[in-house]
Amino acid sequence: MADKTLKDIADQMAKIDFCMMETHSEDGRIAARPMSSNGDVEYRGQSWFYSHEDSRKIRDLRADDRIGLSFQGTGGVMGLVGKPGVMIHVQGRAQLIDDRATFEEHWVPELEYWFKDGIDTPGMIMIRVDADRITYWDGTEQGEVRP
């Protein structure tokens, strides 16, 4: 078991653009989709995501705020060239935020690809994920961090 800190994990998560966001759908099954955190990961165990309010993930989170995030970093070919990339899983709770000041605080220009009107995009909402438990594995170390 390794001894990575929350800051160590957040630094690694910030280097991985996309993760799989897992929610519980209305029939109880787990639904997952790729999401970009834009490197917006805080040392207190929070991750921030933009979404459209009318999406399935937002409906899922309104009904059940439990959420998972699966991050996988780059690495060498297993056993041949270097070690595999780090894998991180976050379990936590989601909070939906509809606040212009928060939109501005977390905005990066690359988001205009999905949100054409920037922070004024109609129906935009943010998902803040507060981690309860973070597990990681990088081929030689594995462990858990609790924020």
C-alpha cells in the first residue's frame, strides 16, 4: 500500500483530460459517459464539470447524487515499455450548480466547442463532485485517499 496524498492524486488527475463519469440511471443501472474535467481538480477532492441541463446525467444526478469518476493516464505498453499509466477512481456526491460567478471561475476557452455562447449558454449547468473516497493504482503502487 502506498502513501500518496490528496495533492499527489489531484496533480495526477489534473493531467488527465477525460474521465468516465458514472451515475445511477432511473432503472438502477450504472450509466457512464466521457467527460472533460479540463484539469479543474482541487486539492480538497473536488472536480468540476460543465453540462447541459437537459442531459441524461443531470436527470440521473437529480434523482441520485452518488457519482463515480474513472481516470486513466497514459503509460507504456504493459510489461514491455515502462509501466502502465495511473488509474484513479473517485467515489463521491454530486452537487448541481447554476451560478454565473461559478461558471466564470471555472471557465476555460476550450469549452466553447460544446458551449457556443460561453458562460451565457442557455441551459448550462455545472457538476461539482465532492470525493468521499479515491482509489488509485499505477502498476507498482495502489492505495486509497480520503479527503
